[in-house]
Amino acid sequence: MSESGIQAVILAGGLGVRLRPLTLEIPKPMVPVAGKPYLEHQLRELARQGIRDVVLLTGWLGEQIESHFGDGSALGLRIRYSREPEPLGTGGALVRALPLLAEDFVLIYGDSYLPMDYPLAVQRLRETGCSGVLVIYDNRHGDTGVANNVAVAPDGRITRYEKGAPQTAGLTHVDAGVAALRRRALEDWDGPPRFSLEKEIYTRLIARGELYGLEVRQRFYDIGTPERLKIVEEFFQG
């Protein structure tokens, strides 16, 4: 497949606390799923869609990820790495990687899998001229096992993002683990080096009317807990 010209950035530095003791010796993205490290399933899907330029943001036991995938050539990719010396949070990891980031890119969480057309998120980012697009799933039936954390206006703008907060009225969707961002959304960060993309950057963008949603019909999968890991295993085994 020809190259898409899109860059993918994967957050792969988490501690995976809820998967311990498994993640005491291997990083969460390297947890075996259907005979392969979980991250490999994500990378193969990117390659299938012609996305070759990949930046992996590693942290806890990141050397295992780097030694396993190397420069990515075995998968038809060009992989570069930005490793946290200590946990910096999702926002801090991205700011640390700024020298490697394109002007816009698709961002994927290293513990989630969404079989979608990734270039669509970047396309919506460019069409709207906004600074961020959050891929969302209508979760009013609760079929993902994840609490709703997003409210959306009729024009598609995200009006609230409350990940980790108690459920409040009006939250109908859930963050599906994929976003598209412009580099500029991170460049003016002047706070502490350790911070949350979701709590800090998304909140800023919402206040400016600069965060849009892209709804997908495919449910997403994640390996955040042992129970959800089993569901992902079943999905990949078909």
C-alpha cells in the first residue's frame, strides 16, 4: 500500500498498574495477545493503512519495546522513539516528543485498539481548521464496559471531557482511544513537565471551541484490566 503521508504517535509509556503482576516485568504494550505483543497488532494495522511514520512514546520498561521493534523496518514502518526518564503523563510525554512531531498527527493510546480508518481523523482536523479531533463512540448502551466521559454539541464540538470523573448528566459518548492533534496545541504549554493531555490540553481546547468529535460506529477494545484483556484476546483470535 502507498504511503498516506500521515504520522502516527502512540502513547506506550504507561505503568499498567491494573494488569500487575503481569506488567511488573513487561510494559503494558508488550502484553501478549493472540501470540503477538499487543502493540504489534496496532503497528500492523497502521502499516496496512499505509501509515509509515510512527513515533512511540515509551516509558516504563521502554527498552523492551525499542529492542523488539527497532527501527520498524521489519513491519514496513519507520519508528522513532521518545522515552520518558520518569512518568510525565500523557501531556508531558507529548511535549517531550515535540521535536519528532509533525504539524498534525494521529494519536493512539498504546492500550486500546480501534479498527477505523485513521486518516479520517486527520482529514476532519484539517477540514475544520481546529486544533484537535477526538474519536468518540456513542456509549449510551454501555457495551464497552467503560464509563461515558464526553458530551458533544449538535455541531460536533466537544463541550465536556470528564475522564476519571464521577458520571454526570449529559455524557453520552466515550473517548475511543484515538485523536488527531495539531502540534500547535502543545507548543504553548508553559506548565509543569508532568501533566495530563486530557485534563489540561483538552480542557483548553474545549474552552476555545477548538476540540471536535469524530463519531465512529465500531466499538473499541482496550487491555486496561484483566477482564478487558480477555475480550481483546477473543477479538483477535476471531
